[in-house]
Amino acid sequence: MTHSLLLLPGDGIGPEVMAETRRVLAWFTQNRNLAFAVEEDLVGGIAYETHGTPAPDAMMAKALAADAVLFGAVGGPRWDKLPFRDKPEQGLLRLRKDLGLFANLRPALCFEALKDASTLKPEIVAGLDILIVRELTGGVYFGEPRGIETLADGSRRGVDTQVYTSGEIRRIARVAFELARLRGRRVASAEKSNVMHTSVLWREEVQALHDAEFPDVQLTHILADNCAMQLVRNLRQFDVIVTDNLFGDLLSDEAAQLTGSIGMLPSASLGARDAAGRQPALYEPIHGSAPDIAGQGLANPIAGLLSFAMCLRYSFGRAEDAALLERAVERVLAEGYRTADIAQPGMTKLGTAAMTSAILKALDKLAA
Ligand code: IPM
Ligand code: MG
């Protein structure tokens, strides 16, 4: 069976880390009886410069047809002044919206070898294993009306709209409860029901779905601001956190830093499975385009590689291969290899390609 993959390297460090994912992909093709049909296309700022739009229709068509999309990163200071519809980020937002990728899975896992690399004390982050389930196609990112208008007196008014339906809330809560059943059976639902109507609805719908279908999972409700605080105070209380698009954006960056570096964290964005069993999926490192280090061979390829591991697990049903790749990463870290973002005294500092080479070597050993 051949899996079709669309690679979208994008901007900044996106192309560098995607090149490393290609090497690991080739390893799995050669060694693990996997066959991929790989296509590549432009997205984000580079697509804007080449085609005049960050999300060209032809790219979108390929993404819709592929079994899975591997995404690099988009954005950079060069495009900061563009109007919203031309900004590189629109490439990513259109992919999320048009593919219906409503469920964003962001695991924050602290590798034992990196517990000293976090800005938090090692005893706080050791054993950290949290899954943030972020709603990705609704809320204030997409709600209408939105825009900036000039008022009669010449002053300006900006509007974004936070909006959720009960259906949108229940389908993301269902994903969180189902995943919790495969882990620690605990879900914390984060919202601001003390101030926001959407959050009151969120809280009621999550509770109702829990009571009807998931009574075996422990559910707690937590205010999103308190959640942000608890993440740096007592993070072991969390197993799965389910939250909306905006809060999820913030909380997942915070959780990422707990693990030592945002350069370590993968993500999966999944849509609804159709009648034939096909599920739209996009996998991306959450670090973004990091324009300050782009093109220097310094970027950490691990988040991209772990995103490919998630792809193997969720899109291709290859949990064993995913675990193999994750173990190879763990081993290389345990052996003391570090990219600049996770550098520690006494460890061996490697660039992007050398880190991948070390991981490939570890894969060879593990598979032997
Ligand atoms: C993320 C990013 C995106 C978001 C940007 C690039 C649009 O921050 O995936 O977390 O805000 O969702
Ligand atoms: Mg973000």
C-alpha cells in the first residue's frame, strides 16, 4: 500500500527541517516496508512571492487529495506588512479550514535527558506528559464579523468574533475524551466561563457529553488563566487538556517551553473520518519559522521528525514505526547530542543535518 504525502516546507527554517524529514522518510522506505508517493509544493510567504497568494488553489487541491500533509512553517518579517489575506499564516489557516482539521493534538512530553534543559526546575518537569487538544477551525480565529473599520469621527474600531456552536464543542471534546481513555483517563477543560458566553456553552456541552458517554473519564473544568498558572506550578495534575482555538494557541506554547524547547514539539491536526475511513490530516512542528536562525543549519529537526512519527501513528496505523522513531530520538538525546536550542554544558552540539544523521544511526542500531 502506497501512502500519498504532500510536503509543504514553507518559510524560514521550514525547508531545512523538511529536508531532514525527507531523509528519515527515506530510511523508513528502505528499512520498514513502507511506500510513500511524495509531492512537494509551496505555501506561505514563498507561495505568495511565487504565485501571489499564500495558499494557491493548486496546492490546496493536492492537500485535499493526499493521505497526509507534512507542514514545515510559515511567516517572517518580510511579509509582516501585507494585508491579512496575503499573510503567510493564511496558508496554514486555509489548510486547517478547508481540510476541516478541527482537532489539534499537541503532546508536551519531557524527555528524561532534557529535564535539565527546561527553564523550570527538573523536579517539576521530570516525567511531564501532557496532551493538549486544541480546537482548530472555530472560535475567534474564524468568527464573523471581523475587521477594522473607520468610524464617523475618524477613529478606528477593530472587531474579532469569538463564536462556538454546541456541535463544534462536542466534536472536539469527544476527541479529548477518547484520547484520554488511551492515557491517564483525565481531562481538564479550560475556558473563561466567568466572563465569556462561548465559555459557558463550552463548559456545559463538555460536561453533558462527559455525563452521557464518558463517565469513566475524570473531567475537571479549569479557567484558562488559572490553567496557564497551574502549568508552571503543578503540571502533573494534567493528563489531557481540551480547550478552544485561542486559549489552545497560548497554552500549547507555554507547555512547549516546559519541555525544554519549542524545537522539540510535534503536532497533528485531524479532521473527521469519512464513510470510507479517510481522515484528513496535517502534521507540523509547532516551533514556527524562526526567521532569526533560518538558513544557518542550526534548527532543531526533532519537532519535525516527531511530527512524522505522529503521521505514522495516526494516518498510517504504524504505531510500532512511530515508537521506533521516538526511541531513536530519545537515545540520541540520552547519548548527549544537542542542537543549539537545547544545548547544555558538556554535551555534543550538532547542527540540523548532523542531528538527523545521529538519529538515523540510532534507527539503524535499534532496527538491527
Ligand atoms: C500555531 C501558530 C499559528 C496559530 C499561526 C502561525 C497562525 O501560532 O500553530 O500555534 O496561531 O495557530
Ligand atoms: Mg501558536
